Amino acid sequence: MRGDPADPRGVIREAYRMEGIGPEDCRSIFLDWALALPAGTDTVPLIRDLLQRHGAEGHPMTEILREGLARVEPRRRGGAKGRREGQ
């Protein structure tokens, strides 16, 4: 789909259509996707949208998208240091 804000060039969609694609290829495609986005783009909602649409269990691109999401979402730090940072 052209004009898709989450996947403007359709590279993620195409990755899900490729037979026998591996994690290394998916990682490369993901990097290409991310680098093609305008600077400052919030990727979290885009990745969530892509996972909702294409996130087939067992597909290597699904795992790469999940890894990308986990790396950008902030995590709460535990203990005293986490409580100080939250104030």
C-alpha cells in the first residue's frame, strides 16, 4: 500500500511475503526502514501498527519488530534510584 505512514516504501510488508527470509535479512530490512523515516519520527506507534497488521507468530520480522519496540520504550528502573528519577 503506497502512502502508508508506517511503511512508506512497503519494505516491511514485502519482508513478510518473502519465502525463507531469515533474521539477518529482516534486521537489514528493519534498519533500512528506520533510516528512511524522517528525522525525529516516533517509531513506537509505527512499529506497533506494523506488528498489529503483519505480526505473524514465528516470522523472523515479527521478532525483529518486537526487539525494535523493546529498545525504544522506556523501562522503569527499580529500587531507590528509580524512585528518585521518577520525582
